[in-house]
Amino acid sequence: MRTREPEQLIAEELNKLESRGRFTRGAIPFAMVMAVALSIWIGAGCNSAPSVSAEAAGEQGPAAVPSVSIAKVTLRPLNFVVSLPGELQPYEAVAVYPKVTGFIKTISVDRGSRVQQGQVLAQLEAPEIVAQKAAAEAKLESVKNQQIEAQAKLAGDQDTYQRLKVASATPGVISDNELEIAQKVAEADSARVVGLQNTAQAAQASLHSAEVMESYLRITAPFDGIVTQRNVHPGALVGPAGGGNSQLPMLQIQQISHLRLVVAVPEAYVAGVIQGAKVNFSVPAFPDRNFSGTVARVSDSLDAKTRTMPVELDVPNSSWALAPGMFPTVAWPVHRPQPSLLVPQSSVVRSMQGSYVIRVRNGVTEWVTVKQGINSDSNVEVFGDLHAGDQVVLQASEELQPNTRVTTTENGAAQ
């Protein structure tokens, strides 16, 4: 039976009331019309409800079993390469300060000059140091002359004593007092010679000190390298660093024929650091060239702020193409000492309850708590109660609860 529309029922009821002569259509209050309409609508809904429920019940049928795509847990060695930023640093670098205070007389290098170890870079003037050396030389010369005189006197007095001693063998020729005086004079001369020898040694040490101070007036290169800064010119007053001296260094020298490449390796990758491993890198200045370095020094300590470990690579730079301060992109190799379990990244659910994957066994789902390791392409390393070959849901979500029966597909094929 077809159900009449609510508007048709309302019109019929109003016509009945008007035909009975109780009301006219214009005199019917709006509230009464709405009440009649509501009662008719409820009645019509009640009459039609069984029909609608029956139709819905016929369409729904039995509950459908969800279908999910699955992937298998794999076990394989974790060997891949990640890009890490690095920084090139000089193998050796020094700020050159003079050891003594003086005025620059000459300076023979400038920014960009290549220098060799021992090469004279600048010459200072310090008149007081020159005067100290001259005084030390004069004193040493004076002591040497005194030594010559003392030794000659000692030789004469010893000869006199020996002759008197021989003569004293004949009784009455030489008195005992005269022989004793000659002996004491010879002993005094010997003591004076010894004293002058000590004085000469002290004078020699003083002269050597003055010569060393004078050598400080020559500023030499401590190693082979390149001058990267020059902050002074002839006539400038320079002095040693420290002691409240805030002046800039005379020169800055860096060794760049051999460089250090410092790489901040994240904590997750430090287990694969191998001493002596060869690592490739590139720099923006030469995008078409590949360079390499050797892992030489590992700090074995993590930075508490960045959670990274500084690792130094030795980089030969005989062509001087690379420069300190460059920021290379390092192709850092990542290794694990043993094979790792890998699953697709989309298989790991991250929620307030932790990280887990949804494993399917015998067509039933179960949640397996895992700990994530290193990401490798589209896969992620996991640790937990999993085994190679286990089936996990490829596109996992919290909506798929445990103990849910599902049908599975792998690569589009039903399993």
C-alpha cells in the first residue's frame, strides 16, 4: 500500500473540519493547524516505519569482513648511505704573535702568501734587546781577559813555589815561612781562576739569553701553510698575547695541504663508525667533483645538546682546491654489526599508546609493540616480538583493533 504524502493528509483533515461547519478555513488558528499537521505526520511516519525497516533490513545483510594489504617482515643487513653536513677545518692553524715587544721593521708576507716552515715572515726592532746583547758580549769578553791574566799569574806563582820547594831541600837556603807564603799565593791564584771560570759561564749564559731574545725579533713560520690574515704594517708596535693585550695577532697561518673534515654523526648512526673507513663528500664550489677522506679520529663522546658525535676525517688537499670553512655534503655510510628486521614505514602506528605494528596470524589481527630504529628508504628498522616472514598490515591505523578477522592481499593477490 502506498503511503500518502503529509501535505495531502493535512488538506483532507482541514476539508473535513470545514464541511462539518465548525470552523471556516480562515478562522482556524495557526497553532491548531500546526498541531493537526504534527499529529498527522507522526501517524504517517508510524504507518510507514515498518515498510522502511523491512527494506533496510533486506539491503544490509550479514556483516562484511574487512580486507587489508599486508607486507612481510624482512631480515637483512642494514647498509645504506645518508647525507650529513660537515665542515672543513685546517689541519693546523696558528695566530702569530711576537714573543717580545717591538716595532715592525719589515714584513714580507700578506694575505694569501704561501710560506714554508722556518721562513722569516717579519723583522722587529727592539733597541733595548740589542743593547742587552752588546752588554752581555762585553762582559763575557772582560771575564775572558781576566781569566787569561789569572791563569798566567797562577802559572808563574806555581813555578815559583816549585823552585822554592826544591831549594828548601838544602837546610838554611829557604825559610819555612817563605815557602809557605809561596804556596798560599799559588792556591789563591788557583781559586781565582776557578771563580773566573764560573763568572765566564754566567756571562756566556747571559749572552745566550740575549741572543735568544734577539732571535725573537725574527718572526718565522711554524709550519708549511698559507697566510689567511695580516693585521699589521711596518712601524706598528706589537707585543706578546695575553697580559691584558687585546691587539689582534700579526698574522694568521693555516695548513691547508692537509685538512680535517668534521662530521656530526647522529646518535643512531654511531654504531657504524669504522676507523680508517673511506668516506666520499662533495662541496658546492665543485658540484661535478667527488672528494674523499679517511676516518681518523672519533671523539667517543656525544654532544649533550645535539645528540651527535664529532668524527674527524683526514682529507689530502695537495691541489689546494678545498678551503677551510667549506660545508661539504658527506655521503656517510651506515652499518649495523648484525642483520636488522625491517618493515614498511606505513606499517608502524604511532599513537599515545606507543609504537606498534599490526600482525596478521590465521586471518586475525594482533598489535605488536615495537621500538623504531633507523629509517632506510621506505622501510624502518624495528625491534620487538617479530620474526622474519611475519605478515603485517601495510597501511596500519588505530581503527583496526586487535582480534579482528580480516582477509589479506599481498601485491594484489588474495592470501
